Amino acid sequence: MTCRIWLLLFLTSAFSLLTFAQNHRVVRISAKEAVNPGEVSVAINPKNPDNIIGVSFQYGQPGQARVSDVRYVTADGGKTWITMNAANLRNLPQGDDSIAFSSEGIAYHAYMSFDGIRVKQPQRAFSGIWVSASKDSGQTWADPVPVIDHVNSVLPFEDKPYVVTDNVNGSPYRNNVYLAWTRFDVYGSKDPQHRSHIFFSSSRDGGKSFAPAFEVSDTTGDCEDSDNTLEGAIAASGVKGEVYLVWAGPKGLYFDKSLDGGVTFGKDKIISEMPGGWDFEMPGLDRANGMPVTKVDTSNGPNRGTIYVNWVDARNGDHDVFLMSSRDGGNSWSTPVRVNDDRLKNGKDQFFTWMAIDPVDGSVNIVFYDRRDLNGTKTGLTLARSIDGGKTFANHKINLAPFECDKSVFFGDYSGIDAYGGRVVPIFMHFVGKRDLAVSAAIFDFKPGTMEQLKP
């Protein structure tokens, strides 16, 4: 009798999870002819949450070595999407895409452009960061504006910019546009005199121009693009106009902040160790990482003003997803919470995490690649959601069949997610053939402030 009861409970639980898992849509948004798109980001328009824009790079058609940036736009909540190529006036490789909406509904698409790195005598050389804006929900875009532009040189090399906006009601810097990134003196150099730095710039005129970039980091890293390099800086706006930055480096996670809208920053401080480093090997991938993502709860809920940092490290022997928080402007931090809820120290890895804090209900939403219950290079995706300020998480499998990975194909360096008013949209790369990648988005609609999913 007892066994029957336990079996009934197990089957009921399994059915409940299965039903929950089916209660969202997964939509392939990259075109069938797209060549291995990657490095994704997504943003929901606060003026119209049915308007969602994703971005990525993709390779040119077979025989073309260039990469270009692509925008994916929906006006119906993710049911249908249109695809458009970003402008590439100099025909340069582009990548490290990011996208953000301001509170006014202006979309900002940032990316890097480069040519000639790791070549002694390149035919041409270039390194820069660009931002393009759209005022009509992503239908048309202004010409790209340079944040920084090194013509005929890759020294220094600007890498992994990420764009955000200050959308906080009452902030003295509302609708400012912020970017942070890594500057390499010489990309890939093993010379200890060549260093990596965290740089920052901002726009106060709607992305029409950007202030001169300056260094935020007080200490530097190497230029090898690995654990001892400074990487992963993403700005986050506080409820009083503060700008928070966290990045990974030789000593773990570094934190800094500005109280004047990004004009000046204070002193860096280490807020956590990062066992195993931010750069690590993953079977089936040419590289993987656990670089931090920083966000602030700007809702009117009980956790308003809380700073959250999400990352991956190997403190438990395999790679897990973590979250820590600060409720006093970064002066003190909570003990890290393990986000993935599979068995501890089970030898299964999670990687490429990204986070969104819903500005309406304050929920913490985290997407990551997940190898629990899988063997070899097979990989799935999980959405973790918290409605108690990141203290506990419910993990929900995204309805995408697990896929095998091939390390000869560049997979990209991160996933993406955004949330608004209960709508949660992860975006991610995945294999659709032995050596073919696609970009898809998952559309979740929760009743705000709850774990209850609305039917798609």
C-alpha cells in the first residue's frame, strides 16, 4: 500500500512537471539558411511587451569568411519573427552583440567590429564598438554611432561590450545609455607587460554620441583571454541612479560603483572567489565560461534596490550556477545560492548563464545550459525562477530536445534572457545538425509575482 502511494505521488509529480514544461513556446528565430549564428542577446520593449528584439552574429554564406550582426524582431509576443541584417559599412567582422530598450521604447543594439587581430602584418586592421538605435520597435535603425573607433589599428583591442539603459523612474540619469567592456593592450599576448582593463562609456543624448571612454579597473589582468584576464563587465543601474559593475579576474569577482551616472567610479573590491576561474573547458565546445551578469531590482516590490550577481564556478567540483545579492549598495553580500537544483557534486555541468530581473514583479530569472541527466556532450537548457529575492529557485526544463555539441563549431560565449511583467524570454544557440547552429527563443508568460504559468 505504501509503495502504491509513493508511486502515485511520483507519477503525479512527474505529470505536473511535464505539464508545466509544456506551458511555454520555443521558437526558432534564425533563418534556415543562417550559417552558425551565435552570441545572443534579447530585450523586451517596456512600452509594448509584445515587441521583442533579439540579436546575434552569423557567418556569411559558404565561402565567405566575414561575420555580420543580425536582428530578430517580433511584434506579436514571439509567435512570428522577422530577420534583418545590421549595417556593415566597412565590411568588417562583427560580434559580441547586445540589445537593450530604454524606458521610452528606444532600442539600442551594441556590437564590436574588428579585423587583423593575431596577425603580424594584416592587410587591414581595425577595432571599435558601435551602437545603433531604433525608435520604431526595431523596424528601422539609425546609422551606427562609434563608442570608440581605432582606424587602421588593433592596438588596443576592444572586446565584449554590453549595452544597458537606466530605466528607473525618478533616477536623475534616466534613459542614459551605458557600456562596459574589456580593453586588451595586445589581444592574446603572453607578454606580462601587456594588460587587460575594464573600460566604460555613456551617452546622455539617446545614443547620438558617447562620452570619451575611461578605465574603471584599479588593477589589471593579463591579455591571454582566460582566467587571469579581466572580463565580463556589465553595467547595472540602481534605483537612485547608481551604476554598478562586476567583472571576473585573477582574484575572483570584482565590484565597483558610480554615484554620479557613470562619470566617476570608486575603488574596486573583491566580493567573491571564483573557484576554477571564469574560463573553463567543456566537452564538445571549443570554450565555455561562467562570467558574471549583474542586475538590480528596480520594481516597487519588497526587494527594490537589491543588486544581484549571477555566475558559474566549480567550487563543488563540477560547474554550478550561483547567485549572490547585496541590499546595501554593494557594501555587504549574501552567501552564494546554488541556482541549479540537481544533486550536489554529481559531476554534471551547467554553463553560459544569464539573468534578468523583472522590473514589474522583481522576480529573478536565470537561463543556463544544463547537462544534468545527460551523457557525453548532450546539452539541454533550464530556466530558473525565484520570487523570494533569490533565496530559492524553481528549475524548469526548456522544451528543446537535448543536442550533441561539436567543438569544431564556434558556439559563442553566452546566452541571453529578458523579463517584463511576467513575460520571460530566454534566447540561446543550439545545434540542429552535426555542425549546424540555430538561434531560438523560449516564451514564458507567468502571472506576475508567482510561479503560475499562463497558457501560451
